[in-house]
Amino acid sequence: MVSYSNFSEKLALIKSGRLTLSENVDFFLQKIRDNSDLNAYNFVFEDAAKKRALEVEAKIKSGNFGKLAGLVVAIKDVLSLKDNPLTCSSKILKDFEAVYTATAVQKLLDEDAIIIGKTNCDEFAMGSSNENSAFGPALNPVDKDYVPGGSSGGSAVAVAAGLCDVSLGTDTGGSIRQPASYCGIVGMKPTYGLVSRFGLTAFASSFDTIGPFANNVEDAELLLSVIAGFDENDSTSVEHQYTPDEKNLDEIVIGLPKEYFGEGTDEEVNKSLQEAISTLKNNGVKFKEISLPHTEYTIATYYILTTAEASSNLSRYDGARYGYRSENVADLAEMYENSRSEGFGDEVKRRIMLGTYVLSAGYYDAYYLKAQKVRRLIREDFDKAFEEVDFILTPTTPGTAFKLGENIDDPLKMYMLDIFTTSANLAGIPGISLPVKNVTGKMPVGLQLFGNRLSDAGLFAAAKQIFSLL
Amino acid sequence: MSVSVKDVEHIAKLARLRLTDDEKIEYTGQLNNILEYMEKLNELDTDNVSPLTHPMEKENVFREDIVKESLNRDKALKNAPKSNDEHFLVPRVIKGSGK
């Protein structure tokens, strides 16, 4: 099959007749089969994708087609697509079929994208390695002994291994940016509320966002620009029109927060970031050292608030109206307890327990309320920083991908890996992870760029130029 | 603040989870570990800080009070583990001699 490096090239090839969409979809389907050991997909929509390829191809030929006509997209299996499975990689939703389509997914369909399948992830998006999945772990295509990151591991693997053009993931504390970094691709978390959460299975509602994975910044921006927009079905949806930004790198100042480059960051990541920063400096990019003084409190704050929200959100899985119901039920109370205990995996139960504890009588003020106050301090750190600089550059993660099983027995250690990504979700700001060259090792390294709330278009403009310089 | 196995049993009850004895011991250790780390927040004086409940701090999102299409009964029952054509069916709640 003729190759292309981004969607606009692909569309040109289809228009010129040098590439047929059916051939392209067959190519992806074959590649998914050949790489089934990566376990990127929970479900592949083979027949539907083939049928749609013919329809969209005809539309392109007719000259009347949507912005994503011919783009082959994978979506994380926490997003609803009507009459198709929605499992959140959990046993508790094993046989669940969505009864409506998520707004973000509908927008893809309205613009003639082809949805090829639903990707693997950590159960209910809780995890940093994709090891907490009822479908088994997804593997890192760079080296299969390593995790791809999580929770949107399958979405990252699908793009990195060429099993689709682009994908959607969700990011509650880094679940797009961290796997993008571990797999060496582009992943972006938008401003909270820019993309409707309608049809996204709730984990922590004041943190959850939907965003794109791609091999290049242009395709990531295209995907975001389509899914962004106000939605009356999501009361936290922001009334903001996404408009591409033309800002030039020489007009901006990028902040380097000293807390993100300290001893908690591996040498391999530090060196690779320093190399990238000096390349950018040599190209005239202006940097300024800044401080985000509450960085060390982000993990504690994040895990108190998100587990609290999760314990509330996941109370809906009770075996009564949908999802798994235990066979072993004598009465209603037992139905709830046994269905939940048999249906949820270990990490989900742990987070429900933690969240229930921090919300329980006697502990609410000490943990939950305290964390909400610290959340404000963390957001204020960013507000102050953005008075001085336009964007903030950090490593995406303190280290590169780790081996499967390496951290599974130590939940706190696993939580600490989210240290550089959770801050964006606490503050509601957008962040993007871009691959940079690893100067000492083999696994990919990610550079993260933060922007202020609703500066998503500016962030993409800066990211595009940085990506092309690195 | 430290969590005992008894506390874990109480939390599990609140969360409608049934834990095995091994799980109780495992979760007690892990929750203590995590909660001890969270004590870190007490280093900060937050007396004059108001809680942030939402990153965008929107208030009072209203819509017109008009009836719109919603899920019909068939669709709502589609994923039910047990149902007749009209209702979700669950184990009997009120025990007694009724029919």
C-alpha cells in the first residue's frame, strides 16, 4: 500500500485514486490480526469498517464529504458507540451494549471518519500501565516486555504500531499523555469541558477529558477541532469555539518549572529533555525558569479527589439495571455486594475503598475538603505562572516505560508515576505530550507542554513548531 | 490516622463490597500506606483557602424545561441482567408470606 505521513496526504492520495479506502481499511485489519499479541483492541469492527470505507470513498469521489473523510480512528472502550459493546475493560460490563453514542464519537461519524474498533485500557480508566484490564495487558510496540502506559494504553499502541490512523483516549490524570510518551507518539489532553463528556463512562467527573492520539501534531489537532464544542448534554461543557491559532514560536516565552526537573526525574529523561531544550534555544525559542511550588502535593490531592469521585460514580454498578449480576444472590443486599465484588477488579476496588474512606463521616474534612482546598492552590500556581509565560515545558513522566509486572504490587509507587501529569487535570488546563529523542536509552521519552485554560489552539500551534524542530 | 482491619470491613460495607480475609489484610496495609502519604497535605495551611470543586467553576447551568426524547423502555431494559417486558427484576426485598 502507498504510504502517507499525515491525513492531508492520505486524502490527496484517495482523491487522486492512488489509494483506495477499502484497500487501506483492509491493510489496517490485516495489521491488527498480525499484531494481535499487542492486545491493543478489545473489539474490531471489521464488517462495519469495510462497509463504511465503501460509503466514504463514494462520498469523497462525489466531492461532498466531511472533514475526517477516510480517517481511520480507534476509540477507547470507555466511549459509547450505539449498539456496540462498551466494557471499560471490566468484567462488570462484559456484555453491555451502548444504547446511545457519545457526543465526541458522533462528531467523528458526522465528519465521515471510519471507526475501526475499540481499544484496550485499564479497567474504568484506572491505572498507569494497562495491566488492570479484564482483556489482559496491552504491550508496548517498541519492546513487548514493556507496558505501553495507561490508562489509554490500547489507544496509544494502536497508533504507535500503525493499527489505525489516529485514536481517541481519555485523560483523568495523564491517561493520554503518559501512554503517548511511553509509546513515542503525540497525545493531547484538552482544557476541561472543551470536549463533551456525554457518553464517556464516568471515572472522576471533575477531571475526565477526551483527547486525541496521533503520529503528528496536525492530525491530533484536526481530531480535537472536530470533537471540541459545547454540548447541552454535558452541564460542564464550556461554550467555546475552537479556532486554530497562528502564533509563532518567536513571539512566546516558555516556562521551565524547576520542580519538574529535580531529583525525582530519571537521568535518561532529564538528559533527553535538556537536549531538546537546547535545540529549541538554538532555534531562538525563549525560556524562563519558573516555580510551581505545590507540585509535591499533586499526587495526594489527585488521588483523594479522584477516588472520592470514583466511589460515587461507580456506585451505579449494582447488578440491578445493567452489567454483571452474580449468580449467587439470596437477597437484594447480597446481589449488590456479590455482583460488585465479583465484577470489579483489584485496582478498582482499592480506589472505591479509598474514595469511600475519604468521604466517610469523620474523615471528610481531613481528606476530601482539605484536598479540594489544595486543588485551588495548585490551580493558582498555574494561574500565576501563566502571567509570566505563555506555555510550560516539562517531562511528561519522570521515567520511561517500565517492564510488565514491575510495579503491580505497589499501588503507591504506581501512583507516583503520575506526578507530572495529574497537575493539568487538577487545574483544568490543556497539555500535550510530544516524542523526543532518548539520548541514552531505547524507550521513548516524552516532552509535555502545558497551556492556560482554553489556550488549546495556541498550544497546538506551539507544539507543531516544536515537533518540527525536534 | 491509621486504618485497622475493622475499619476496612466498615468501609467495604459502605461501598457494598465483600472482601476475602486476604483482601482485607492486603487493603489494610495498602490503604495505610497511601493515607500516610496523603498526610503530606497537612503541611499546608489552608485555613483561608476556599475549596475548588470544579476546575472551570461554572455555576447554575440551566436549560429550558421542555420535554425531549429520552430512552424508551425497550432500550432501557436492553442490558438488564433480569427483566420482564416492563420492569427490572431483582430478588425480593420485603420478606414475608405474600404471593
